[in-house]
Amino acid sequence: MYQPPDRIRREFDAIAPFSGDEWNHNNHYHGYLLSHVPTRIESALDIGCGTGEFARLLAARAERVTGIDLSPEMIRIARERSSGQPNITYQVADVLEWELPTSSYDCIASVATLHHMALDAVLPKLTRALKPGGVLLVLDLYQSEGIGDLLRSALAILLHQYYARQHPRPAAKPEAERQAWDAHGSGDVYPRVSAVRRLAATLLPGAQVRKHALWRYSLVWTKPVR
């Protein structure tokens, strides 16, 4: 069901050279995610950080940010683009294998990454790593289910066309970029939001799980303070 880490690593190494900070369906929701992060925090973790776009936003609020990603090429580019922000540390790592310190982060974020792994395996690990009162932020893709999602997808096509006109790319996608994304997309599997909600009700009581227009869902959860 889930692609092996070595395949994901190779695919994102191929995608990395084409990864700019231009508008896309993920960074469209960065502001929404940031609205759930306090103005000043001590530490944050960005899982599947890619070239570090969201990590750099977190670094404006956090004293320390750690970004991890399977792809060495993504991490190399992230370090280059973040050279002016010394409070960010990047590491090539698999979150399922990496030892996360307990109760250490005020914010843990993941953008378009958790669909590569079983949520019931990764979410408990992330909750343990959060400090009491810390916030978990997930933005990811989902699989459509039902007529409502079909209608939402039709609306998303129109919205994509509108936003793409507002944020035009400087040039057409190179063929190599299209091939790299097509190769990756052929193995992707996305969860149903109904399944995410059921799991969240068990593992993350009180979590807010919300569908967004551009084929994304978000999960926001604050760890209780006991």
C-alpha cells in the first residue's frame, strides 16, 4: 500500500531541482496553518520539509526549527535557501525511524507528507514528541468519497485556474519536471477524510479535521495540558 522509503527518496531527489517557492496547492494553506501557531515559541519540527519553505515561516516564530526529509537533494536545497536563518537545522531522516525526543516541540507540522505512511503508526509518535499545550499541524491530500467530494473537486478545478492566473509561473513546466511528478504520483495513495476523522477521534480527541477546496485536508490538534 505505501511506497518503500527508498523509492520515495529517489522520486523526491528527482523532483527537488524543480521545487521553487511559487504558488501551489500546499503553500496556499500555509497562512491557515500558521494561524494556529503562537507568535513566539521555543521549538518546532517540520516533517517532510522539502526545500524548507514552511520551515522558514516557522523560523520567524520559533527559536529553533528542525526540518527533516527523506531526500538528500531536498535537504541540500533547503540548507542553501535557509542560509540566512541560522535557527533552522535540517537533517536527512525518516520520521518513522528517527528517535524523537519526548515532550520537546511546541509545534510539529507536516505538509503533504503523512500520506506516505500509516497514520496510526506516525501520529502516536508525534503526539509523544509534543510538549503539553503544543500544536500538531497536518496538511495533506485526500481520496474523494461521495458526491460531495466530486462537487468539491469540480469547484477546485475552477479555483485552481483562478489562483494560477493570479500567480503565473515564469515558464511552462519542463518535460523532466512533469515526468518526475508523474512517476511519483503513480504510486501515491491518499486517505479518506472519514478514516482520518475516525482515527483522530481515538488518538487525538478534540482534533479539528477540515476539508479544504484545493484537494487538501487539515488536521489541527493541541496536546492537552495535564
